[in-house]
Amino acid sequence: MIKLFVVGYPLDIQETEMIELFSTHGMIHSIHLLTDKDTGKHKGYGFVEMVDQAGAERAISALNNMVIKGRKITVKLADESRVQKPRAFKTNRFQSEQNLQNDAGNNSFNNKRPRKLVTDNWKTGK
């Protein structure tokens, strides 16, 4: 079975309409349109599982970039390996207290030029 990712469909579309749309291109195993837990409204993307590869390819070629009720849908193969990939870990860009203490111990400011002190001389031009 081949899983397709469908995005951009109208939010008022019913599952039966999606079944009719995809069934003309091949046998459908299942359809899962994601909905909001609180409101029950469609989120605008979902998955269609086709029985065979040929039907999935026909559906992609026929339905990708098709306009339905004023909205252009995108149909492509779902990235099955995405579930298995770990998400990238981003380090915190703000320094913690421990990092600040380590930096203070390393004397990281020794190589920097001191600031020029502003005095009253600049006002008088001396």
C-alpha cells in the first residue's frame, strides 16, 4: 500500500468527496483527513492510502496542483521515513549561569579593546 500526502484541499470538503476524487485513479485502502481536536474542523491536510503503486502514480499526476473549490491541492508521496528520523536538537542560544561562570573564569575579555571613555573634553574641543 502506498500512502499519499494531500494538502491544500478546501476545509469544507467531506471524506466521501475525497473518496470519489481518488477512486477514479485507483483502489483506495483508507483516507485520513486530520481535524482539530477542539473544533472538529479540517486542518487542510491528510493522507490517502492507495492499494497499488500504479494507482498512486495516476492520482499524483492527475490531482497534483488541481484546483478544487478555489483551492489548489498538492498530492505527493508521504515521507514514511520522517517518523523514524529524530528531530534536530537546537542548543539554547541564551547563556546559562553555568556558561557565564565558565566564561568569567576563562578571561575571555582580555583580548578585547577597552571602550573609549567619554569625557567633558569632547564638548569643549580640547
